[in-house]
Amino acid sequence: MANIRFALLTLSLASALSSVQANAQALRDPQPDFASAFGGKALTCSEPQKLVISRPFVERAKLKARLYNVLRESLFDDAKGIVNMAREREIKNLVSKLKTEKVH
């Protein structure tokens, strides 16, 4: 009985692993070459695509991320009854920067 369970467990793990590998390959290569995949030929990866993001957009994203983290910390402190005036000033400054800086 234990051998049958072990065999079934091994089979299910192998099946899951092959499924994950197939899905990962499909995500990496949006247009797979079925002829080479089923013909036994070597698969090749396509060139990675480059994404260019403007500097103002990056700076605004950094401000938003910092504001998110500071607000989260502030929420935890509020729950404990702690008031951090320096953090409150930082939140105010970050919000004002986000309001004044616009992405073109």
C-alpha cells in the first residue's frame, strides 16, 4: 500500500513539475515554434525586450512608493497610539511634491 502511495505521489509531483516548466516556457516565448518543440529540435529564447521609462515617471513612482511605505508605517504607529511628527511632515512633503510635479 505504501509503495502505491509513493508511486502516485512521485507521478503527481513529476506531472506538476512538467506542467510548471511548460507554463514557464509559454510565458517566456509568447509565439512558440511548435515545429521545433515537437520535432525534437533545440529551443531558443527570443531577444529580451527593453522597456524605456522616462526619468520624471521614475521619480514620481519613487515618490509614490516612499509615500506608500511611510503611510503604512504611520498606520501601524497610529494603531499603537504613537505620534511621529517627523513622519507626518514627511507625508505632507511627499503629498505636496506629488501634487506639484506632473508627468508629461
